[in-house]
Amino acid sequence: MPLQQFTAIGEIADDEIFQGHESEIRMFRRRVAYLPGTPVALGEVREELQLTRAPNWGYQLRRGLIPLDEHDLKVLRAAFI
């Protein structure tokens, strides 16, 4: 069984976009202010999220950080606490 969890929640800290130096591939980054909390299993919140309503919703997560609507943010913030 795959492990499916939301492991962090945060807010973009500023408007600066910078290029990372972790490897030969120079990805663009944003600073994130992560909120404290405990990982949340997808199964605990899946039915409440707008994010998971569309078919093949998981493909968008492959891009890394994605914006969430206000409803999903409230659900996840409540679950992380």
C-alpha cells in the first residue's frame, strides 16, 4: 500500500523568486514559511477536499508546489493542528 500523506503546509514568505544551486539543474524556488503540524493521511481528508474531486487529480502534484483554494486550506490547516 502506498504512503499518501500531506507532510507540510506553508505560505509563500515573500515575492522573491530565486534560482537554486543544489545540483547541475538550476530550479527556480520560492521561500516558504512552513506551519507547525503533524503529517495528515490523505484518507483522513480526501472526501472533504476540492483538490481530489477531479479524475486523475494526483498528476498535478508531480509539479511540486500547487496552490489550493481557501476551502482546502481550511480543511488541511485544521487537520495539521
